[in-house]
Amino acid sequence: MRSDRSTSEKKSSRAALDVARYRDPILDSINEGVFTIDLNWRITSFNRAAETITGIRRQDAVGQRCSEVFRANICQDACVMKEVLSTGEPAVNASVFVIDAFGARIPIKVSAAVLRDTGGLVIGGVETFQDIRQVEELRKKLKGKQTFADIVGRSAAITHLFDILPQISDSNATVLIHGASGTGKELVARAVHALSPRRRKRFVAVNCGALPDTLLESELFGYKAGAFTDAKRDKPGRFALAAGGTLFLDEIGDISPAMQVRLLRVLQERTYEPLGSVDSVRADVRIIAATNKDLKQLVHQGKFRQDLYYRIRVVQIDVPTLKERREDIPLLADHFIAAYNLLHDREIAGLSKEALSLLMNHDFPGNVRELQNILEHAFVLCRSGMIEPRHFPPDLTRSAARELIDPGQRMNLKTVEKSLIQEALLRHRGNRTLAARDLGINLSTLYRKIQRLGIDTPATDGRGERT
């Protein structure tokens, strides 16, 4: 039986070589890399474009196992060709990296299919691959226009934030950042500091909601030796540590009325006294406060001082929830995947269409922090290739299953794209130019998508809007 199998493999190998011999002149005329393998995983043909992309000569590649030639990130765990030969189904546009002859990592898109002889017998496989280095460079440049001070996004809300941050940073005014948990309030605060004239000094953060009054007071203002039993030596507070820089007071809506009075005095007089001291210290800091609570409502309820509210709310920044800027989900996902690839020395190519669709349908009550945690979980289970829904936390997939009881109601990528375009048109009162700019696509592309997706455009065309 082993002899019959060996004979069959030899015949298949010879047939693959015969096919490759006739195909080589044709394959050499196309721009995509193409190679074929026999059932022993040995390369039987290797076209000119494959030589150019990999830097490996045809005579050095033919006869070698494909994993030895390409050294791709998925050769061991998620080989595209292996899956194709196993299932008989073709694979299209899988994203991988290969190592060229000079040791450089080359991003490519691959497609693969089984190779059969005239009698229908499987004799190997054929794979085409496209060098996407230029595409990756363009993507990086585009991404550069969609990031600002470590904040990632291209939605209207985030673009507006990008526009106002430099102006806010230039002043010394106290800032109140309002947003739900996980939206990135501290990231915005750090951006204000990094863009300000105080950037050469410290950014010091304090979570006001995590400390009781006595500890918070000593943390903020420090103490002198002997101020209390365990005070053996002087300790500078956060105001002192942030001198000349920025003090970030997170969860300021949680501080007690007594602490509100103390903080108000510091903001009014720009001085404070460490515990156990009778001497005032000048508070040369910029205050940035943040909360996920409605401080105005707390003022009406008598739980937050009105005078302190107006002191910290000289400038207010509202950070949108992730649900309000769904179009930023793919960008944020790419950002986190790149970061985790670097951190874990991985080469995860990205999200599958199904995984991205699942994320686009999720409401993200935990906002950007929840998205980050989901992708970190995926990195534990996904070793290479594309992140699939099976790599996500079970709670996410179960939640999606409950929300999408009727499969016909599922929000696929086409539906998401249509929804985003409709929202952009509504935001800009029908102005196609502004909508295209908002979406990050060409105007001609927007018109084609409107027609292809059957989008009903607003009654107005927005020509009176500023472009």
C-alpha cells in the first residue's frame, strides 16, 4: 500500500512539473508572484515576479519546500495552502508576511487553490501573492493623518477634538474633561499637557475617587514631619510634584464636600499648605479635571459646589463614547493590533471580515478600554494569521447571538458601510464634499458607493456649507 502511495505521489509530482513547464512563460508575464507545489510541498514552478518580490532565484526555489523558501508567519500554524489542500476550497487575499533573501519582512496578500491534472486528480497547489509594501506605506501615512497625540480616529467628533486641542493647550485655563468610563479621558488630558508650554515639566495624575478624604488630602498637598504619628519625614504632595506642569484630577465628581472646599481655595488663591505646616506654598500647576458624572446635575442636587464647578469648567471637553463614533473601530483595532504585535512579538495580520462585523455591531458599554481588552484576549488565543470571532471573549459572542436572533437582521459590513455614509451625509446636511472628507474617501468614490448601496440622500445638497 505504501508503494502504491509512493507511485501516486511520483506521478503527481511529474504531472505538476509538466504543468509548470508549460505555464512558466505565461506566468512570467504577470506582475503577481506565482508558484506551484507538488503533494510533497516542494516548489515546482516560481515565476519572475516571485523572484523580484522575494529576492530568491528560481533555480534556488524550485525543488525546495515552500516553508523553507518563504519563511512566512503562518507556515507553521495557519498555512493557507495547507487549508486549501485539506478542504479543496480556494483562499483569497489572506494577509501574511514573508522573509526575503535579505532578511527583510515583506507584507503580502496571498490567494491559493488546488492544482489538478486533466483527469481531475489533485497534483498540488498554486499560490499567487502580491507585494503590498507600497499599500502599507500609504496606509501608515493615512493613519498618520488619523492620529493626534496618541488619540486615534477620523470621526467628526474626534476630528473636532483634533482641531481644538492645540488651542486649549496653548492657554493655562483649567479644563474639565467629561466622558463615560473607558473613553480615554486621561489620554486627552495627557495630550493637552504634551501640547502645552508646560510639557517639559511633569504630568501628575490622581484618582480622586479611589482615596478617602484623609489620604487624598495628604496625597494632594503633602505633609511635614510630625504632622501625624507615622509622619517621620516631610513628604511632597502631588501639587509639589507637578510644579510647573499639569495636575490631572480624575473622577473629581467623587470628592467630598470638605475636600471641595479645600480644592476651591487652592484654585482661587493658587496657594496651599501641606499638612502640619503654617507656611503657604505657591501652586504653579495647571489643573485638568475629569469625570464621568453629570456635575451640573450634582450641583442642582446640592452634592457639588457650584463655585467649584465653574472654577474647574473654564473649558470643557466632551469625549464621545465608542458607540457614537463606530467608524473609528477599524482604526482603533489596527492601532491595538500593531501595538500588541510589537509587545508580544507576533505577526497577527488583522481582523477577519466576520470579526470586524462582530465588533461593528457591538455597543461597547466599556468604550475604547473594552475594545482594547477584547483584542488583548484575542492575542492570547490567536497565534498568527487573522483574528476570528472564536478568538473573542465568550461574553461578546454570546451577547451578539442574543442580539441577533434573526440572522436576517445581522448588520454585515455592507450594512455598516451604508449606515456610516448615511450618518455622514446627515451630519453635513447633504454636502457630499464634506461627507467624503469626513469618511476619508474621494468624492467620486462616495458617489459610486451611494449609487451601489442604494442610499437615499438628504433633500438638501449642502452647497451652502463651508468646505
